[in-house]
Amino acid sequence: MANIHLCHCPYSAANLAPDGVAVASTTFDPSAPPSNANDGSDETHQQINRSCFVSQAEIDPWWRLDLGGLFDISTIELLRRTDSGGEDLNLLEIRIGISLENNGNNNPRCAVVPVSISVKMTFHCNQKQVRYVNIFRPGSASMIQLCEVKVFAATPITGVNVALGGVAAASSQYDFNHRPSVAIDGKPYSDDTYGSCYSSLTESNPWWRLDMRGPHDILSIEVLRRTECCSHVVNGAEIRIGNSLENNGNNNPRCAVLTVTSNAIMTFNCNHMQGRYVNIILPRVNTDLHLCEVKVYTTTQLTGANVAPRGIPTLSSAPASVENSEHMAIDELPGPTDNLETCASVALQDNPWWQLDLRSIYRITAVSILSSGDCCSEQLNGAEVRIGLSKDLTNQRCAIISVSEGEQKYNYQCGIMDGRFVHVYLPGLQKTLTVCEVEVYGTLLENVALRGLAFHSSSSLENSVASEVIDGNRSSTCIVANEQPGPWVTVDLLVPYSVTAVQLAYSADCCYSYDVRVDDTSCEVISSSSYSLVTLDCGGIVGRYVTVIHHDVAPPLCEVEVYSTLENLQNSFPQLPPPHVKDYCSDVSCSRDYMFIPNEPKTWFEAQSYCREKHADLATINDVQDMYRVMEKMGNYSDFWIGLYEDVATWRWSLSGYYGESEAEFRNWGAGEPNLESATQDCAGIQHTGEWRDLQCDLLNFFLCLDGRTGALKSKILVETAMNWSDAHSYCRKHHTDLLSVRNQAENQEVQSMVPEGKLAWIGLFQDSWKWSDGSYSSFRYLSQEQPLLGEGPNCAHVYDRKWNVRSCDTKSMFLCYTFKKKTIVRISADFDMSDPAVQQQIVSQLEAKMRNMGITDFKINWKMSGQQKQPKQPPIELTC
């Protein structure tokens, strides 16, 4: 068995800017010096934080950073000022190099800052030997306002053949033995009798293409031609590199033209050409194309976090010794050069492997493997790195390790590969595998189930709350089924997603029969021996509802995880729930009922009067669950008033139902606030002094959340990640309850102590001109993005085609009222035995029919028998409607 050694060499992309020295052509005032733009701070509000550089208005203003030495530069990141002057960054030039001619402004240009409202902008420069970074505006008198410049160094490792992890295609193939993939199988044979050369059919302009799964910086390409025949057929073939598939990729820029010599191996320098696709095309008529091996050498930059230590490793058999256990390959310790002290190793066997289970789905971009050095690095030669969702060895290949003399670390870019498992696999008989360290670079795909709603077959599940399967906890909160087959659980993602994979976490190992569907399409079942965590490959099925159906008795299901790489933004409004869902509202939203009035069209104000007289008020819709119930009740009706109307803009809280008398009106504005300096200062923040300010809602600030859930560790949480108000609002609602409401002076004093000095934090106060007829504080909106041009008013909201739209309140339309549900106790006296189930059923059926005739459909009828009673029995019937 081959020894796999995987050793750790830490990598981090360093921001070089804070160690440099900044100067500028001019400075506006002492509070905005050049050094502010490389102080390491991400603050973008100059008036509050004094962390931005501002020049005077002048001709050809510039800012320059001296890195103090020569560095290979990967990317440069700029932060725009957000309180004012952000447009002064537009159309600036970024120039980098080693010259101080014209104050450094004559160095090569990396990029021009586009006209944009983005606060953070990233530019890929990929330039070697850089000392000076200039931000420069040539031309008329103007200013530069710049909050932060970050300069990231590259750590390139050259000589990696990424073709081994790619996917080959061609215009045609002679037969299966001459298929396109054999030209990247890693075999060095130039004689076709070994079965390792690609051949096309005779045709015009035959081509062969390599998809490297992502863009690469290509150093050189090596082509091995056939030697036993057809040597000169490839003469004149063109190598083309780029990201386009126009004309099957054959229109991409040309790297070289093949010229056949006595050497079977031809090498071409591509000078850092960028591209995902490598094409070899022979522009001739009635010819065929033959290639025995194509190698593509690139620079490989390992960026991001090494996620390998998060996983669980295993070996194909018992380790060679206790010191060589599977965990040694992810211990983050550098491996030795002459022994196996920190390496994972397996004794001699056929087809040995080392496996890493990341336990979640990651988007993996690169893998780094460290061999054991002088001891036995050759034992890694030919080992394959495979990544995917399956626990077996059928996953896609990222690379084949080709050991080079003097090399110990091998880095491979995998393009973009989604997976849970990483294998290092050495095919062959009686091999020894030794792995010193494996690093896996990638990002965790989002579990979009956490954004959604869950519900289950209530007839089969008792004492369980469906939301427990999407609470992010795989072990302690589970739903338990009765001893009956066929229970199901559905997760509503609220909008369609492209579903990559679904994972089911059970309380213990199980092997039950189940079906997982995205809408109506079943996912593939992935074999796995760890049945407590099951992974299913859904292959990018686009859908909104993920349903788990157990055909047998269901084990305790603890979590349903749905991993996605793409949200379908074409449908951002709710749709009707799936047909098998009968009860789809929470206890809170079920406390009121909606009454639709279809036959008496009225203006909004007439409808308001009608609803207040006959019921409670025009409908208030508090959340997405309410919206579902509305659409289910409306059926085919698609145009009706709801209780939302436009009024004078006032300040209000995003959270409703949380206030005592006058508490919703509490304010603690600072002097001169709210000042409404900008028409978009519609959001409020609290300073560390306790005073409130009105601000533009797109500024980035810390924020305060309220957690009103039962059992929450604390009710007020400061989140020290800067977001705009809308994103902060969404975060608080997703992870807690809402943005914080401050109801009185005592709470204000408590909250101000949580805000760091010199900082400001968003609270839940915002300015809004839309109000609900019943005076509730619900900030929930489903307003369509495409609203018509309206007059001065009054304007009111109506539901049209499942979206909220705005029109004149004087339009006559159907409308929706709401009423509060009531609990009614009905006592029935009779001379016969009321405990007889048949009698009870007959009475319940008659009551149900009566209720439906009255237009009431959302109700429950329960019997409650009195205790010790004499005949005739008079059990009260509790009627909830």
C-alpha cells in the first residue's frame, strides 16, 4: 500500500498596506491625512470615525503607498466614503510599479475605478515586483476621497499541471479507445498501441478542448504527439486560451502554433494568459487530429481558509502504527523531511486511500498536499485527489499527483468543485500510502433551509415542532414520529433555489427507506455507511419545496439541510403552499381570520369603514405566513384592497406588539436630530453617548438585535459586523427576533453602554410613509419593485397577481378584512346519551355544515365531557372558530 504524506504549510494572503508609508499630493485638513487610507480600518464614515483620506481640489491629485520593498501583487481593494464624497473615487486610476517618475503616476495601470455605488471594490492586478501603489486622477481640478486601500500579496507556486483535474471534449472521436479524456490521463506514452492517445474522425477543422473548471493563470502548455505514425499531422495546429465558448472555444486568443520537430514533446510559453478553456484546433479540411498527452502548467494561489481541520479523516485500513493515525494528516503541523512522525500511513494493501469527511457541503477551489520528503515522497506518485458528495471513490478527480525531484508540497486548483468528501487515493496492487498533511481551501455553501419554513404531516407526528428540523441543531432537537409508516416533512425555501445537495441528520444510525424531492423531482441517494448523516445529490434541481417522505416508520429526524449555489431571483414573491399541506400557520397568525368580500367593490376608505363595522379592520399582513394564508383563501381572485395606505412619513419601529403605553413613541434624538440632511436619511442609529441620529440606510454600521425567544441567553445583542440597515434588519429577523426597539430611558442607558466608543449601531427605528389601517407596527412589505407613477395621493396598497401594488385609494375594488377568532362554549341538553361517539359525530357534522354556510371555514370543534354527571348528560361542546 502506498504511503500518503499530507503536511501543513500555513498560507495567508497578507494585506501589505498597513506596513507601508502613505503620502499624497495635498491634504484637505489634518483630520484626513494620507495615512488614514492604510490604517487597517474599514470605517467609511469620515465625519464620525475620521478614518478616510481627503485631498484638496487640484489638478492631477494623487495618493501613493510605498510598500518598502518588492512584492508580487495579487489584488487591490478600495473602500469608498459613505457619508459624502463617495463619487470622488469614480474613474480614478490605480497604477503600480517600481518607478517614482511623475511621483509614481507613470507606472503601469492596473485598473480604472468604475462609476459605481459599491462601497468595496476589488481589482485583480497580478503583477510581479511592485513597490509603489498610486491612486491617481489625471486632468481637471478634482478631489480624491479614499477610506481604505488594501494590497494583497500573492504566493504563487509554479509548475502545477491542472489538466489532470479537467474535463476534455472534442469535435469527434475515432472510437471509445481514442476518446478525448485519454489525452489528460497522465500517461507518458506516445505510441498509440498503448491506448493512451486521442484521435478524431477525418473532418474539417477538428478540435480538442480542455475545461479546467475555472480561470487559471497559464504559464506553459506541453503537448505530446504520436511517434509511431502520423507525426506531422499536428503541424500547424493552434493552441487557444480563454473563457469564451464561442465557436466551441476556438475563437479565444492564440497562445502558439504547433511546429513538429524531432522532439515528441513540444512546450509553449503562454506568458500568464488567463482562461478556463484550452483548445487545440487544426484549421484544415479533411484531416484528423491526434494528441497523446496535454499538460497545462499554471500558477496556483491558495486563498481563503483551510477547512480540512473541520473534517473527520479515515483510512482504508488500520494505520501502520498509532503514531501514523488518520488524524495526523490534518494536525496542522509541518511534516518532517526524513521520517513519518506527523504523517498518516497505511500498511501495504491494494488501492489504499485516505478520506476526509467535511460533514457539510463546501465549494472547494484548491487542495494542497505535503509529501513525506526524502523518506518516501515517491509513494505519492500517481495518487489521485477526488472531491464530491459520495463516500466512495466515484467522485470527480481534481488532480493526479506527479512527484517532482526536490518538491515536497503540491498545490492543485480544482476550479469549482462542490463536495463533502475529499479522497487521496493510490490505485494499484500492494501499495503503501503515507499522507503528512492535506489542506482543503473552500467556502461553506449556505444551508438555505435556515431561511425557510418547515411543516410536517401532523397526523403522523406528535409533540414535535416542525421548525426543529431547520434550527441548525443536528442532535438535540428532533421530531419523532408515531409508529406509523408514511410521515413526511417539508421545508419551504420561500423562493426557488438551485439545490446542489440535501443532508438529513438523524438521532442515530439508521437505514430506513425514504424519498427526498425538490418540488416533484427526486434526488439521487448517495451510499454512505454513516447513516446518521445522509447526503443526497440533487444535481442543481431548481425548486422551492424540499420534502422528505419516509416509506417505513420514521426514525427521529433532527435536521434537514438544503445546500444551494444559486437563488432564482425571478420569483421573489410567495406562491401557494404545496397541495399536501393542510395546516400552514403559526399559533400567532392563526389568532385572526381573513374575510374576503368579493361582491361589493368599494374604494379603499369605503372598504375600511365596512371592515370596521362588520369585522375588525382592513387586513393587516404581518409576515410571510399571513401572506400564504391570504393567497390560499383568495383562490383565483387576484385584485383586492388590504389595509396598507400612504400617509405622512413618520418614525416607527420595525418590531410590532412589543410596547406598553407610550413606549412606541419614546425617542432620544441628539441635538438637531433628526436633521434630514439627505432625502434618504430614513434609518436611526444610537451612539455610545446614547443619543440617536438619522442616517442614510445604506451606510455600514454595527447593529443591535432583540432576541425575544424563550430560553434565549440574552435579549439584547450587539453584532460587531458592519451592515446596512436593511441587511441588519434581515440578519436580526433570521438569527434572533428583530432589530432592537428602545422603549424608555432606562433601556436607552443600558443599550448605550453596549455601543463601543466612537461607534454607532443601528436600532429598529425607521422612517416610513406607509401605515396599516388598524395602527399596527408591522414593517412587513411585499411591494412590487415596478410601481406605476402616481399622483400626489392618496395612494393605497392592493394585492394583484400575488404582489402588492399601489394605486389611487379612490379606485373601487374587492377587499379583504380580518376578524379575531372567537372561542364559544355551547351547552347542549338532551334526553339521550351524549357520550355516544355516533351521536357526537352527527352533532359535529351539523355544526360544521352550519359554520360553512355562514362563510366561516377556519374553525375547530372539540368535545369536552363534564366530569361526574347524571342522565341526561349535558356535555359542553367547545367550538373554536
